[in-house]
Amino acid sequence: MNFLTVEQYQFVKKQAKKILNTCVTSRDSKVVQAVQMLVSQEIAEKLNHISEEKQKILQPILTLQTKEQLESFINELKQYVIPFDMPTESEIKKLFLKDKKLKLPKLDQFNPIEVSYLSWFDSGTNRKYLVYREAGVLKGVRGVFSPSNNKGICTICNQHSKVGMIMVSKKGTALGTYKKRGNYICEDSAICNEALTDMNRFINFIDVIQQKY
């Protein structure tokens, strides 16, 4: 009975941690109740498509008070996650046919229930690759990645983390010309995936750097 996408799972995890953090840092029961109510509302809005039966599965989130309870809740939640549909190496190669010496990542390093997209960095070419599915279709984009050694806001997940600039080039209308567009994203894609709670942000990011707008 899988009913949570990876991004939704990450969203619920974030809300669960918010409740626990409030319980740990505040002794005011009214503050705790206010946060619980807020979390309940945000989950209802995010997951307004699920049945009452499935909503009951998430109800224990409102009773979390200890780290052990949080870990138990998250582990229980994993069984309801729709895993990322992992591509094969052959499918990935077809996305980047121009890269004759494409350096592929070890696919078993990605946990399908923890990632909404795949990403890896090729230090030999300074290229960062992003592979994702949109409406079930496997897609990919690559760009030159320059670490900034600073923290900033990631365009994909909207969190404050160590970021770098990814720059994507496309042929211009005039012969021999190119257009470049880029933005800052998390240097560590695992951290980015954990913070990504809205896949629309990712798709919008891709659309912008690929100059669809």
C-alpha cells in the first residue's frame, strides 16, 4: 500500500522533526499544541489526495515526544514510500549520447526511497549530472559545476547549505554561438534530496536552466 512519493516522505519526515524539536525545546504545552496543529494542517494540504485510512497511518506524528519515537515513526513510514524508479546504466547513457566517456555513478549507492532525482559529479570534466523522471519519462541534464565553498540557498530544495554554481550551455540561434544559464544548487545531492519536499521546485529549476522560459 505505497502511497507516498519520495518528496512527500521527506516532507512528513521534516514535519515530524519539527514536532520533536518543539517538544524538546519548549515546556509550554500550548506552544507544542500549536505546532502539532500547524503540522496537521500542512500535511492535510500536502496530502489532500489520500484516503482517511491512509491519513490514520500518519496520525502517530502528533504524539512524538522522544528521539526513539521519531526514529520508529520514520522507519514505519518507509514501507509506504513509492521508490524512485531507478534507471539502468544503459538508459542513463542514452540520455547523454554526446558524452563518449561518460563516467557513471554506482547506482547501488542511491537509496530509491530517499531520492527524488539522481545526481553525481565527474571531477575529470567538472560536470554535474542530474537524472530524473517527469510524468514517468526519464530525463537528464548536465552542466559545468563550480563549488563556491560558501553556504547559500539551493534553487532546488530551498535550504541553506553548501552550494555551487551549475552552468548549462545550449546552442544559440546564430551559428557557433551558445547561451548559458545556471544557478546555485547543493553541492551534496544526498542532502538536497533529503530537503526536497516539493518536486515542482526541481522541475521549475530544470525548465529555467534549459531555457524553456
